[in-house]
Amino acid sequence: MNTIYITGHRHPDSDSIVAAISYAYLKNQNQIPAVACRLGPLNDETAYLLNRFHFDEPPLLEDARVRLYDLPLERPYVVEQDATIFETLEKMRRCHQPFMAVVDSEQKVVGMITTNDLGVIALADTALGIDLLKDVKTKDVAKTLDGNLVFDDEQLHLNGKVSIVTLSRHKADRYQVKDRIVIIGDDTASQKQVLEQGAGMLIIVWSGHVDEEVLELAAQKHCPIIISGHGSMNTSRYLFFAPTIQKLMSGSVHMFHIDEFMEDAAKKMRKDRFRAYPVVNDQHRLVGYLLKDAGIDYENKSMILVDHNEFSQSVPNIEKATILEVVDHHRINDFSTTRPIYFRNEIIGSTTSIIASMFFENSIEPPKALAGLMLGAIISDTMNFQSPTTTAKDIELAERLSQIAAVKTDDLAYDMY
Ligand SMILES: [Mn+2]
């Protein structure tokens, strides 16, 4: 069930604030998730009453429309921009999420990557593979192959192509290996041969060890050596998952700010075809994902109005909210709804008196502090029972609240004025 926002009128007085607080309490007692709000700053009297009976100031409600932070968003899993394709796919699988926002070292969102973007690797487009592997980092290759980096060199010379030098009647000199990543077996002579021919990186399979003379030659030729943790089949397969995702991610991504109104986000989402959108905060960090489906069937806030019924007295965009109830003691002016609602309007001195009646009608006694607070609100709205709107019912209810709160009505009135 969605949270119900209970609010009094703009320029709130004590009756408006306390009616909202006490009615939210009553709803909560009946397992209904309601929260009291205010539409503006508290006056001194209300602040005094809240302080005296130890109640927090209700949160400010600025708009009846739903903002993204009001909605349940998908969890903010991200992947760093220097993550490998392998790591990214692993994380997507682990998180059951086929999309990830890509973040920089400060955790700022710089792009988005989906399983679709990564799927091109499986299609084995040669040109793309070459483009990705010519910038691959030695440590990423070693990591992806569960391998052991036995020699690294800063002066990489890779053209992005891969050769698998298999055991055969032909010697290694029959292969074109210059600047290529070479997957090779444990034959020392062949390893030295491809190094002499200018290989860019040696990945050794089916071996746990590299000869000293091979390492020396590799240093001369600036050719890193990795001992793969896999056989030749999986080594060649996983190798293409070693590049980082930077070239595959989409950098121009539609993001939303957490404070944006859902109706505005929904309009933007209708125009394109993404299924998930990153939602960021002021620091440009991810707080969650908004799914397109969520944008199609969202609802604005569910509200209960207390101590007022005119839209002009209520929260901005109240006409877009779902009004569930009105509890009030003012005249009815322009009120209309599309659906039937619970509407309780009484000729009585304060809205808090009506809420007090509802407690007793439901056989729920307000706690001591709340009873004191409610008594204060009734005293305030009836001008200590002197206003012409005061009824016998206000006096009777105030008497009951006074007993529960163990506060004398006259003492509280004296302290308030
Ligand atoms: Mn009132």
C-alpha cells in the first residue's frame, strides 16, 4: 500500500498541524501507512506545543505530484569504466540485471552498458575484436584468463590480432605474429621463435613454467608473457572478454535527477526505447534505476486533507493527487472528486475535535503526550472555548483529553498565551 500523506492547509495553524499528526497516528494504529505533513513554516504557538509534548515537526510537503525519490527504484548496481567485459558480464549475471550504469573513479555516472552492447563480442566481428584487443591491458588479460603474469612490459606493441600457434609439422616461422597476441604451447624453441618474429604478447597454455632464456628474450623484445589458467580453447574464448567496456558502453545516456517529477520523466521516456534509466543525485552519483514499465503506470500521491477542503488552500497540484478523505470544519466551496471519498465535515470548533471523536468512536485512546497536544490544538482553535464556533462537544472532548494527558485545560491555555 502506498504511503498516504495527511496535510492541513497552507500557512498552518496548530489545529491543522495537530489534526494531521493525530489522524496519521490513528491511521497507523489501524495498520495504514500514513504520514503527517505541513505546507509551510510552523507558527510560534504550534512550535511551542510540539516542543512541550515532544513531537517532531512534520516534514514539508511541496507538491502533490510524485517525484522519483517517492518511487521504489531498482537497486543501484554500477560497474567501473575500467572493468573488463568479463567482469561486467559476471556482475550482471550475479545481480540479475541486464544493464549497468558505468561510473568513473569518483563514482559519477558516465555511461550505460547493457547485455545487448556486450553481445557484439559473441558475434565475433573481427574488426571489433581487433579494435578492442589493440588497447587491452596485460593485467586484464592475465585476470580474465585466471592466468599468471610472469613478465610485463610498459612498451606494448599490439595490433589487436590474435594467432594460435598450435603444434604441427610446421615450425612457428610459418606464422605471421608481428605485434600479435600469440597463444602458444610449452615448446621453448617455438616461444623463442615467435619472440624473434616480434610477437606483441605471449600467452602460454598447457604449461606452468617459462624458461629463463625465453624471459630474457621477452624483455629485449618488449613482449609480456602470461601463463594462462585455461587450455587453448577457453584461452582464445575468454581473451575477447579481457578488454574494458569503455568502447562498448554508450556515453550519451538519458538520466534523471532524483528530484524530478515522475510525470516529466514519463514524458521523456515515451520518446525513446531504453528499458532502464539511471537516476542520479546532485553529485551525479547513481541512486537507482527507473524502469520504463514503472513510468507507464505510476500514480501521484494519495492524500487526506484535514482542516481544509479548498484546493487553493492545499498543496500545489492537489488536483493531480488521489484524495482519499477530507476531515474538516470549514465551509465547502469548490470541492469535487472523480471517485467517491470519505468526507467528514462537522459544525464544531476544531478539526482536532473531530479527530478526537474518531479515536473514541474506534475505542482507541490517544497516548498521554498526543492527548496533551490535541488538547492544545482545541484550545487554540476555539480561543480557549471563547470563540462563537465552540460547541458543547468541543468542551466535552477537551475534558476527556485533559484527563488522559493529566494536564489541566486552564494551565495549558495559560502557558500557551
Ligand atoms: Mn481549524
